[in-house]
Amino acid sequence: MHKSMLTSDGATIRYVDEGAGEVLILLHGWAQSAAMFRHQIAEFAGIRRVIAPDFRGHGTSPDCAHGHRIYRFAADLAELIEREDIRRATVLGWSMGASVLWAYVDLFGSGRIDRCVFVDEPASVMRQAGMTDDEAADAGALFDAATMIGIASQLAGPDSAAAREAFLDGMITPGIPSELRRFLLDENLRPEARTIAALFADHCSIDWRDVFARFDMPVLVIGGRVSHVDIRSQIWIRDRLPEAELVILDEADGGAHFPFIEAPEVFNAVLAGFLGTPTAAAGAA
């Protein structure tokens, strides 16, 4: 079922709400959409209630001229949870979606979260002022502030589409089918250039290293062997959490930045194992 809601600041958020039972919320990444999780929605809606929003200005949610910030997205998530009267949920955040989850816990605490999954997101995308080389490597920092500003300028400019395509090609496995790559690119090109550039800059600039102490529930961290996000950063995040496990997916198992759609059977099995329930396919066997 496709639903929509109006946020407190006037943005329209559209979201998928399928199945019944324990709640699983899926949060997509920068310039992508809930359609990334089509295999997880199809699989887990048979045994859980699965909710997957399109962040404002992404996917099926209409363009919005304001609020393209991680903490506003976290507030949108809080309003969605309240609207649907969700008392407890497992929340999976992929890439920027993990940052939205981290911001949510930073703002609202963990009272409504049963367990979490972080998929391939560094603790700080940008190298922060004063970071040593080791701290930058542990955080998974990909570039410095000057480089980030340069990328954001490209994303906002007339060559935005080419910049996004180059970005995407750095995040997928080399052998990805052409039709799947085209689908991912089409979703990436949906959001408006200037707003997606502003969101990129906001996302990259936040240092999340101090927030992990607030995660007092079981957490699964998933990384990729050939991802642009260094495995060292995923190990570092795992080691900051009191109840965490780490799974690193190999290239053959979609181990770049989109494992849930490049190798959904492998990803779903890992997720089902963490949730302690069989997938719908396994349950029917």
C-alpha cells in the first residue's frame, strides 16, 4: 500500500506500508529512493510490517524547496513513526539513511527502536578539522572539505547528471547488469539538482562519532569488500557498540554499495538471520 503524509513544515512524504506484525523500517540513501528495497519489501512483508519512505524530494515524494538536511529528515521519520503509532521497530539505514537513523536517535532517543541495521555508511564522510590520519581512516572519511565543496558545486551545476552518473559508477560492482544500473541511475536523477547538492553538503559535513554511545540495542553493521566505504570504518563502528555484529559481503555477494539490490537473496538471508526469523521464502519451504 502506498501512503502519504504532510510533515509539520509542509513537505509531502510518500511511503510504502506493506504486511503486518513487527515493524521493519527501511531508510534509503542520498539521491535514491525506497524502490532500492523492492526485494526486501517483497520478501519481508510476508512476515512483518515493512515501511519504506521516500525522503522529501526523493523518489515519489514531490520536490520540496526546503528542509534538505539530515536532522530535518530525522524529524520527518519521527513524525512518520508517530503518525503510524509505531511503538517499537527495527530500523535499517543504508548509506545516508544510516545518518538519518543516527540523527533520529541523537534527537529522540532509542525508546521506539528494537534493533538497528547500518548498511555501508562511514562515521564521517568528510575529514573533520583536527582529525589525525588514523582518526580519518577509522571514521571512513572520503575527502576533505574543499573536495566536498567542489563535488557539491558540480552536483548543483549544469553537469549534475554526469556527476551523479560518475558517483553511481563508483558505488556498484563492475559486473552489474546494464538494466539494473540504468534503474539505479534513473532513480538517482529524480531529485532536483540544487536541493540534492545542498543535501550532499549537509550529509558529508556531519561527524557522527560521538552518537554511537546512544545505541543500546542490538545492531548489525553490513559493509562491502569492494565498496568505496572502507571496511576499517565499519569495524570501527562495530567496536563502538555494546551489542553489535559485523558482516562484510564479498564482491560476488553484491559487496559494493548496493548489496540489497545487486544480491538480494544473500542480503535478505543476512538480514533474516539478524532478525531471528526466516524469510518468507524459507518459511514457505
